[in-house]
Amino acid sequence: MLKWIVALLAIAAGAAFGSEGVIYEQVNPLVEVRAVWVNSDAIPKTDAGIRDLVRSYHKANINVLMPEVIARGYVAYPTKLLARDPRFVGAVDPLPPMIDEAHKLGMEVHPWVWVFRVGYTKDRGAILTAHPDWANQSKYGEELSPNGGLWIDPTIPEARDFLASLFAELVNNYEVDGIHLDYIRYEVESPIPYGYGQSARSLFNKQYGIDPVNIDRLTLDQVFWNKFRERQVNTFVQRIALQTHAIKPEAKISAAVGSSPDEARMNLMQNWVNWADNKWVDFLTPMAYTNNNTSFTRLVSQQQCAVKCKTLVVPGIGLHMQKDNPAQTVEQIGITRELLTSGQALFASSYFGEPQASALKSGPYALPASLPFRDTWEKSMLLCDRAVQARKEGDRRLETHFAAQSDALACYAQYREQDTPYMPPTKPPLNIPENVIPLPAVDISKTASPITIDGNLDDPGWKSAAQIELSYTPNGGPAPVRTTALLTYDDTNVYIGFNATEPLADKIKATVTKRDGPTFYDDSVEVFVDPTDQRRTYYHLSTNTLGTMFDQKVFNPGWNGNWQTMSRVSAQGYTTEIAIPFKTLGANSPTPGTKWALNLTRNRTTTGTVEYITWAVPYGSFHSPDRFGTVVFR
């Protein structure tokens, strides 16, 4: 294992992902998962149509299909256990022709099933319609989550039994090659905590002596509450893995998981590293959906290092974000190969058209590849032989790559064969401070003169503005450099000015130029604002020194506000001005005494690592409205 990790780090450190990365876009990897999520809307309704779809993927050298057949609280195939998806009523059962055609062509079919999410805004789904008492709830008693989902409470034994029987029937009745678990988690924890169904509250209170709705998240009780919910997910993954392998020992278990292992645990109660430790999953598809290759590289590196070789990592690539840019899909495939992953999973069929098929067939998928989770020792030897060949050809870079890939597969095969004891979860990565820094508040007054957004903080209107200091890191440590902010308002806008001192001003990073690009990976400032002060929803704005704008409502980047910003860089650092109309935030012009929840933050990259600086200390993610400061309009 050590040899493989050293090779991974060496390759990652030397990866250019540019001219040298092209090698890995075009090379024939021999052994690789090439999966496609076949979403329900993309599944044809006829036998001939389904077979044509399978053949089209085979031509592109795809080797795993993951058809979405249990979703939104329905099934796509006929069964007595659950109502059929309205989109498939009267259609052919999609699984027999898909499996038959795929197997003829040497491909595998791993049905994609939703687990705990069973409905959405417009349709509760058949499960919750039949069993309304199974619905999960937010901390405030709402069934519908902030992201528009309806979920099952995983603590309800009858609900768990039903899901297990549904998945068992699928594996029993069809010649599937595996089962692919999705939504095997809780709803996102922010901005409104979720998972507070009556069953969960009662069970936790019985075990720990406290109702979880009364827990302060900055106390040790929050650690126990996270572990409790995480345990509901862990034990169900274990149950489905044991059940599936008992029915069909050769079937593989895979899961779509959060892209960052720590964030998956903190925000989704999804400890997929522990699933790998305990061999409950044969491969994982972390959803590393991004248009930013630097972010993609960082996420995939984290994923590989988190599980080492205890399971196979097959990063998810977001075709839905790259539908007009198949070249970027090719680039990200190259990155996964540089980082020695076991393949890629493409999301999803609805975004896989002729441009994508042509780009893959003429590039990284020009030749077929075999699957690493079948006959793994043989595949390891095949890669070893290819490394020897590369050495004879004098290609040391490919020799290193294939040798490390061979070593990784051998390590995986060896770990799967070992008789290892149960591995308990590690402590959740929550920061419980000894002393909690109080939330800040500031009074701001109305400006008497207009402010022009030009990046200079020299308008007379700024002279009467309230001044605050961004004095902390997100966990309450001292800020490494000084950042001050000015706040004022008029009848139309709230104005925010930043003065970011930077002793390394010549290293200020500003690369993002596209609206809604990840400006927060540059030297930048961010605004988190809730004009209702209810701390259950908020707007998030960010800008770099180029004036590039990113904005979203909670986690919906489709929201674009009408606001202004401009920055100026100097030898001392940079200044940024922002004007946010009340109208764009859905707010009225504030009257004296109006309160908003607000946090102001800064991202600093000049030291080579990203440093985060904040006004209000969140003790975790900045997306924590309960830890915003308060602005009072005077």
C-alpha cells in the first residue's frame, strides 16, 4: 500500500494537467470503469429503443450502465411492492432488454436506486403516500427539505425493511451485475438541519437523554447527534451489502457519495470512508461535479487519499455542467487517470449526445477497457506487463503510471481477501470549541451622499459608514492579515466596502472571469446575507479583484442578483466596493431598527494555501446562517 501511495503523491505533484495531461487523455488504460448514469427520462420506452441505447454506449466503449429504476418513490419496472413510475406506465420493462443487450456486448448493468429520498416538491411519491408517518422532518418540523426533497426517516424499522425487500426483489428477479445506491444519506445539513423525525427524536432522547432539537451545535451533544444519524446510514449500507451478496455473491455494491469525505460526514451524515474500511462497497462514485479543473483535481486527490486502496474510486464527472464543452470532460478524464483512479462515471444520459460520444470515442475511450473489480489479480498483472512494455519502449512516465496502477489494484485485491475485523467510525470532523466567540453585531447608518462603485473607498459617503474588522479564521483563530469592512445604506442599496491588506500583493490571484465561476478560489471577498433575520435562508455573493461575480440563493447558483462590484489592487492589497439593491434580495428599504443576519468573509491565496478570514465565526462552513452576525439599520 505504501508504494502505491508514494507513487500517487509523486504523480499528483508532477501533474501538469495541460500539455503532459494530454498523455492520459489519449492513453489506453486497459483496465477502467467507464460508467454512465442512465437517468429515467433518458430510458426509452420500447425494447428496440433500449437496445439501440445500449449499442450506442458500447460504440463509445462505455462498460457499465447504471439505469435509474427506483426513484422519487416509484419503480420503473412492474412489481407488486410499489407503484410504477407514471413515466413508465404502459412501457416495456426496461431491465430485461437492457441487461440482455449489455451482456451480449460484454457490458454490465448496475441498477441505480434512490434510498432515503423518495419524493420532491410536486410529488410525494408512492412510498410516502402509502406511509405518511415515515416522512423525515427538518429541525422546525417541515417535511419538505430546503432543497425540495422528501425523505424517509432511516430510524423507522418498517421503512428500512420495506426498502431492503424492494432491493432484494430487484437483485433476485433480474440478472443484474450489481446495485448502485444513491441518496444513501441525510438531506444537506445547511442551512436548515434535517433528520428530526419523531422516531429519530424519540430514539435519540431515549439513548442520550436530550431531544436533538434542543442541542446547541457547538457542544459535545452535537457530536453524539451526528454519530447517531451517521449510524442509521452505515448500518443500512451494511445490511444491503450483506443481503445482496447473500443473494448474488458476484454482484457489486457501489454508491454515489458526496465529493469531499469530511464534508460528506458533516453535511450528509455519510461516512463513506468507513464503508470502504468495512468492505461494504466495491466501488464509490464521488460526485465531483465542477467546471473548474483545479477544484476537480483537489477533490479527486482527497477521495483517493481518503480510502487508499480499500475500495475503488470512480469519480463522477458532471456532463450536465459541461454539455457545451465536451473537451472539458476529456480533460477531467485525463485528470482521473493522472491521479490513478479506477475510472469515471458520467452524469448523465440526458447530457450524453453525439458531441460527447465523438469526443470520447476519438480520445480517451478510443479503445475498450476491462473492469477492475472483476478478476482483479489478473488485471493487476496485465497492468504490470504494460508497465514492463513501457519501460522497454523508454517511456518512463507511462511505466510509472501503469506500475502504480497495478500496485493499487493488487493492494485492493489483497485488502478484499483479508479477514479484517469490524472498523468502527472515527470521531466526526466537528469542531467543538472550548470557548465560543460571541456573534458580532453592528449598527449602520444611512449615508448622506451618493457612493460610486469604482473600487475606491474615497467617496464622502463612506466617511460615516460603520467599520468592522474581519478578525478571525472560521474556527476562531486570529486572522493572518488585516481586513476591514465598511457598511452603509441609502433608500435603494446596502453598500459594503472591503479594505484587504496584503503584504504579498504581487501574488494576488485572480483567474476566474466567467459569471458564477468559483471566484472564492481566487483572492476574493464574500457576502452571506439574510434580510429576514430568520436564519433559515440566505443569499451568497462573492467577487474577486477582477470584479467577476458569483451569486446564489443558498446552494442554487441559478439565482442571479442585480448588484454591482469593482475592486482596485495596490501595493498594499486591494479594496472592493459592493452595492446590493434591496429589491434584488426581495427586501424593502429598511426602517430604523430593522435587523439583518450577515457575515462577511475573505479568501486569501497569496501564501500558497487558501486562508479564510471572517467577521462572524461559524466554527465550520461559512454556510451556517445560525452563526451570522447581526446588522441593525439606524
